[in-house]
Amino acid sequence: MITLTEQIAQSIVDRMMNVIPYNVNIMNSEGIIIGSGDKSRIGHLHEGAAQAIAEDKLIAVYESKGGAKPGVNMPIHFDKKIMGVIGISGEPKIVEAFASIVKVTAELLINQEYAFNERRIKEQMKEEFLYQWAYLSEDYDESFVHRASKLNIDLNINRLAVVIKTSNEKAVLDKVTRYLQENEYVIRLNPENILIFMKADSKINKRVNLIYEELKRSVKIGIGIDSKVMVRSVEQALNAIYLAEKLNLPKDICSYSEISFIDILSKSLKRDKFSHIISRLEEESKTLNLIETLTTYILLNGEVNHVAEALHIHRNSLNYRLKKIEDITGKNPRNLLGLFELFTACILYKLD
């Protein structure tokens, strides 16, 4: 239940005194003045207001008495309950004409304040729910489903997580909100990540690209796979960004479905069985940057001209380095199986 605060009361007083030429007082449900054009009266008991509350009707005061000056006092109602009293100082017969107008205005402002508070509380509840949803690893119990229903969130819609890594989450939140469709939500997951609960459909990549263009390419975006338990998709989206950054993948938008193989590979293999490959390259060829050469060769799909251009070296120099890699490791990067072993070693090295 909303209460008539000093802030709301003084706001009503200030608005009213801009349009009527009389002092206005606002009293709370106990008859204490909490807003007034005459600040010296705030905090004092107003007997006329106390009487108006007790009798629930307009009370006219003709003589100064008990903290009350001549004027009229009319109860303010909200949800059929007395919230307080409007008092207008002056000759009762004159100022009574203003009382009903002031009362209606005051009740309208209180209703607006109540609606605003209700909306703010609901938004806070939704944010708390979304945050829990993002991390809930258990099956959704009856209580969770009920809360979702109360917030008009349909848990049966196929969704996936889209995580945006940024250094300016406030600006990103403001822009992303404009791209949300019905039944989609966005929250600040942590200080550097924004999470979108986005509907999974055939247009998902196109929509993510539109968001990326709107953000002027100053972000990293990870896309999870749709899942009945949202936390799995959230973890995938976060992992997609992590892997893309660790492996220096040349893209700002990374879908977990594209690199899930790398994730599975890195978690299933023993690092010590491949670490010697990279160790030998580090020990024997620091001046040639063979690890960078190998990584670039892998990322650019072995396209020699593009790799040489990216490394700012001549094509012959690249061929020399590739031969050097084979001599040191015993694995030929031009051979599919050899490249696969080198690729695996690079992944484990980068993710170590």
C-alpha cells in the first residue's frame, strides 16, 4: 500500500500553488502537516485535518485554533481509504470552491505515483526472476513456473542466450532493448556482460548482426544453443566469447554451435600429450614466430596468400616457416592429419 510521503505531499502543494492564489497544506493520515506553502508549519498537528479524518468529510475552520488557520480541509482518498487531508487557507466560503479541484488533482497524482511504484516493483521482480533463470541449473519446479506465469513469461517458447561483452553496459542496454521482440528479455548479467533471452528461430543470426551493427562493432557477442534449461545456453554463449578471444578468432560474433567441437576437444584431451609439440616450437624458433605462423595458418584455412599477407611476409618465407614447423615437430601442416595434431596442440596451448 502506498503512503502519502513528504515528497509526494510537497510536490502536490507546489503544483497547486502555481494555479491558485492561496496557501495549500497537505496532512498525513494522522493530521500532521507534511507539505505546505508555509514551510514553518510542516511537522505540526492540524486539528481541522484531524477532524476531517475522523468524520471523513470537508471541515471548514472559521477561526485560528489548534494549529489550524481559517480555511477548509478535505480528506484525500486512495482505494477507498483516507490517505490524508488537503487544506486550503483563506475565507472558507471563498476557498471551498477550490477544494474539490485540488482534491481530484491530489488523488490523481497519488494514483500516478502508485502506478509508477507498482510498475517499478514488477520490473524489479522480473529482473530478479531473469537473473535466477540465467543461473538455474535444476529443472523448473512448480514455484518457478508460477512466478513466470505471474510475470507473463512463457517458459515454453524456444529461446537461446545471446551474451554481449562490453565496457559500456548502460549504452548497450539502451540500444539492445529497441531490438527485442515480444517474449524476449535483456538483463545485465555482470559488470561486463549483457544477456538477451532471445527467441530461437531461423532469423536469429540476421537479428544478432543487426544488433552488432547498431553497437558499432565495439563488442564481442556469443550465441548459445537453444535449450530447455537456459543456464546451459548462457554457459555456451559465454564460452563462445572466451574461446574466440583465447584463440584469437577473427570474428566479433561467435556462435557456440560453430566451435563446440573445439570446446569438447579441449575438455576431453590430456594436455601433456600435446604440450611437447608447442614446447619444441617455443624452444627452437622464437625469432621466426612459428607459433603465430601456425595459428594464423590454421585460422585462415591454410590459404597461403592470405596467411602471408596477414603475417606481412613473402610467400616463400611462409613456405620456409611451414617446413621448419615440420622439421621441429615431425608434423606436416600441409597434411590433414598432421595439421589436425598441430591444430589440437595449438588449442590446448592457447587455452592453458
